[in-house]
Amino acid sequence: MSALDLRKLAGQTAVVTGAASGIGAAVARRAAALRMRVVLVDRDREPLHRTASDLTGTGAVVHPVVCDVRDAAAVDRLADTVCREFGFVRLFVGNAGVESTGRLWELPPDRFDQVLGVNVAGVFHGIRAFVPRLLESATPDREAIVVTVASIGSVTTMPAQAAYVASKHAALALTECLALELAQERKPVRVAAFLPGPVHTGIYDSAAADGAAGTELRDRMRGFLAERGVTAEAAAEALFTGIAAGDFWIFTDRDRAAELLRTRAERLVDAARSRADTGSGDTSSTQERRSGLVG
Ligand SMILES: NC(=O)c1ccc[n+]([C@@H]2O[C@H](COP(=O)([O-])OP(=O)(O)OC[C@H]3O[C@@H](n4cnc5c(N)ncnc54)[C@H](O)[C@@H]3O)[C@@H](O)[C@H]2O)c1
């Protein structure tokens, strides 16, 4: 993607889902600081209106919309209304997300559906509803930008968090496929995937925890985010810096991301090579691969 002078976003419209709190609220504040008109979308009315009125108090132009991103028809209505009222959407950030902890065999089926519903289908509905409209209205000197908030969990794995991790792998995969599809179209709509590391938000306060392992991990992660997470403001800053630079993959902690990616890639390459070298699938190499995964 090409670089962008963020000052050129002034006066244009941003849509941010999951904007009532955490990273989404910080992205909305950063967009408003760039003098963008911001459509704040969230399923939770009260915190949404609180965040919107805080922003209005700073002189920002904001429009809160209650919408559950799992609801395809509601996201279509959102896209219709926003495009009818404001015309061109310059920036769409699919940020709404939920956490869930618990071993896979201890998750109730509706938990799995809920996490995948928000974190994957929610991202899909945003893309499905907004991208055709962006394709119609974007021009080479006024590119539209679509961002998915994935996670560093999109490129790694972790026990007792499988539903969330799987959803974030899927969200990243959807976004990479979207980038390839748009490149084929040669239209001025660009895509970015945001992969934050730990950010100090309340995501684990509202997370469902199933089973003892789920409860233990949720409580530990709450403390971890408080101690080691960057602020939501710093995360939003990293996102806009990445957008300005024209990055596709945007991180909050590049060094940690590079380490995780290198480890994963090396283990996969080693596993592929060792199978190619020996041509066998004996128990000892299976054990090695297994220990490579968790080590
Ligand atoms: N906090 C982190 O450490 C971290 C790290 C990596 C990625 N992320 C991702 O960042 C995004 C924002 O998370 P956060 O940490 O700010 O959490 P958060 O809980 O503060 O914010 C999430 C927001 O999404 C909203 N939301 C949830 N389900 C929704 C739905 N169905 N429809 C509309 N809105 C919905 C919530 O009401 C909330 O306002 C998520 O996608 C999360 O997975 C967070």
C-alpha cells in the first residue's frame, strides 16, 4: 500500500465497530483528533453513548449507532444509512470482538458460536456490507481503507483460548484474502490487518470463562493486560502510524511479533523438511513435532 498523509483524512468519514470501549474507543478518539467524522458502532447502548458524548464534548463530530455485528441485516442497514447520510466512507475499522477462555472440550456450543459470530462473521458482515460501496465511491486520490482488528493471536496458538485464537486466525485469513481479491480488482480500496499484542482494556472483564482452566486463564490474563499491556491510546497510535506508512500487517509490538512468527515458521519448515528428509511418520518424529508445538 502507498503512504498516506493522515491530515488528508480531515472532514472524511470513519466507521469503527466496537467503539464503545477499549481499542475501538481509542481509534475513534484518534480519528476524531484527525478531524474525521466518526460513526461509532457498538452493541452496548449505554457505554456507546457515553463514549460518543465524551467525544462530542471535545468538539468532535460523532454519530453513535447501536448495532450487533453478528446481525447481517443490521450491518447492511448501518452501511445503507452511513453511505446515504455521509456519502463516502474513507476508513472502516472492523474492531468489535469478544474473548473467551476454556478448554475446547469444556466450551458450550453456543459459546463457540458466539465468539466465531462476533470475531469472524462480524468481520465478514462489515466487509460484505461496506466494500461494494467503497468500490463504487473510492478514487485513486481518495483511497478507501478497510482495517480488520485481528490479534497477535492470529499467528500463534494457546491452550484454553482456542475459540478466540481460531476466530482471530480466521479474521486474519479473511483479511488477507480480501487484500488479494481487491488487488485483482485494481480498485483504490486498500486493506490492513491490525495485530495488537496485549492492550490494557476490559476485554477479559466481559470474557466468558468455562471450566477451571478457563477461569484461571481469564483471571491471569486480566492481570497480565493490566501489568504488561500497552494503553488503548498507544494501540490506536500504532494503527494510524501503520495506515500512514501504507502497511498491510500492523503490530503494536514488532519485536515480539517477529519472535513468535519466526518460531512458528521455523517449526513448520523444520517439520516439513524432516518429513521430506525421512519420508516416515514414525512415533518418535510425531513426538518431536508435538514437543515442538508446545515448547
Ligand atoms: N486487548 C487486547 O489485548 C487485544 C489484543 C489483540 C486484539 N484485540 C482485539 O481488539 C478488539 C477490541 O478489543 P478490546 O480489547 O478493545 O476489548 P473491549 O471489550 O474493550 O472492546 C470490545 C468492544 O466490542 C464491542 N462488541 C462486542 N461484541 C459486539 C457485537 N456483537 N457487535 C458490536 N459490538 C460488539 C463491545 O461492546 C466492546 O465495546 C477485539 O477485536 C479484540 O479481539 C485486543
